[in-house]
Amino acid sequence: MRLWVLLLGVCFWVASCNADDAEDEMAVELPPPVFYNDDMIASDSVCLSYEKYMSLNPSQTKYSAQGGACYGDYFIQGFDYNSAIDIYDLKIKKFITQLEIPSPEKSSRYHSNTIGFSKEKYSEEDFFPLLYINSGYSSSSHSNVYYVFAYRLLFSIDSVGNKTFGIEHVQTIELSGFATNSWIEAMVDSDKTSFWVKYNRSGYPTFAKFPIPDPHEARVFVSQEHLTGEYSISKQSVVSHNQGHFIFNNRIFIPSGVPSWHEPILLFVINLEKKARELIVNLADYGLVNSVNPFDNYYEPESIFIYEGKFMLAYRRVIYAIDIEIK
């Protein structure tokens, strides 16, 4: 029997507290995690092909390009330090502009690893829905506090067709009680109304869900009491640091690997319904890792997203369209 990862018809072508109260929330004793067994598919059952879709030309070299997200014809790529975003037009396959992010602070702990759009717009007349950027590391001043920053992207077209973009910081979501001196990923769910937060709990990848708060509140505090679901899965069988996280059709797609740390370049797929890691693909097995040019291998696979019904992978300053089939 052949299982096709078509994801419901889409072909897989590979995005009333205050600050003082936070200390009390951090001390909340967590219930024991619920564990689920993996139902993984052997890598020799995977058939994968790819083609280059377009080149990426980061606008700056001071900060490294990180996670990305797509809305309409536009691909948004972030940079570490939560410093800026690049905007590309996927339809004409060109870089459009770079916007400096008005962050509350520029910090090396804010990595912009995972970026995603919700479905809600800050104002009805806005073209883009709200853009959320995950901090990654904990706050420099509080080891148990992590942030998700919400941004309003501004967009207009004048009478002769010239496009203008802008960005405003509208909300800071403060997450506490999930981990200490560690790393988290906050990703927008398939329904675009919730977040899933991935964090390390006693060495096990743990996923916690909470509603996306009202964006018109400038600062929101989220802790364990706000969760609507949580579970853990088995430990990763191979060391490969995860990059941008993207949820589609109740699956989390995670490109992974840091070549400069001699890690393999992998694609993980986690099934949120089965509560299991369902697929690991080594992209080197299919030629997506260049074994000839070491400099080329420096780049990490930063993000995965959907454009016009196809899955796209941002990797090595290129967006690849990838077709994957599971036998």
C-alpha cells in the first residue's frame, strides 16, 4: 500500500498580569508529561525530488538570515537579533525591500528562528494579517521568560503601481514557566488562531497549545494555566538543531541541521493528531547537500512554507520546490 503525502490534495513540494507576577508564574509545578510513541516511516520508503524555484539575496551581512513565512505572493525572511526582515515577491521572483524591525530591544538571544502569519489583521483595511516572530532564547534578564513579537505589516500601492512597505511592533507576548535557560519555538497553528510552543521538558520535545491573544493588547502574559493542550514525544534519535517551524494540515514541518557543527541536514515531520514524529528525511541522500563545496554547506535550511499549493524550502540562499512521496 502506498501512502502519498498529499496533505488533503496538496502535493508536498518542498513559515491581567504585570512583569512582577511572572516570577510567581515561573514557580508553578508542572504536571508529569504525557508521552507518545513514534510511528516513524523508514527513510528508504521515501522518494524525493526537487528543483530550484528562485534565488535569495539577503540585504545585509551583519546579521544572518533566519526563519521565513509566506502570505499571498510575498515571502518574508527574518534575521537574527530580530533586526530586520527581507520581503521577496514570489510571483516575479525578486527581492523587493528590507525593513528594520522596531524591536523592544536588539539582542543576540532573539533569533527570529520561526516566523508565521495569523489570519487576523490589525485593522480591517490591512493587506497583511499579523506577523509573529519567535525570540528563541530566553530573555537576557529572566532565564524563564521567552517572547513572541507581533508586527503589523503596512502595504500600499500608488497610482502608478509603486509599492510601499512598512512595519510596526504592536504586541509582545511573554511566555513563562516553560523552560529555563533553554530554547523554545512558538509557531502559528494550521487554524491560524492558536500557537503551539515547542520546548524541552526533561529532555523530551514537548508541545503546548494556547490561543493567539487579542493583538490590540500591547503586552500579554502566557503561562501554563492558559494552555489548551500539551504532550511530549520521544527524544530525537539524531542530533540536528531545528530551524524554522511550519504547521500545515496538523503536521509540523521542521527543516533541521547546522552544517558548520557537522550536523546532517534533515526534514522532520511531526503529526499533531497522532502525537508522533512521523518522518525523518536526510536531504543529503537526495543531493540537496553539496559535498564538493564546503562553503556551500555552511548554510542551514531556514524555513519551509507553501506557495500556490506547493511546499517550498529556503536553503543555501535558494528557495527549492520539493516533491516527496512516501511508499
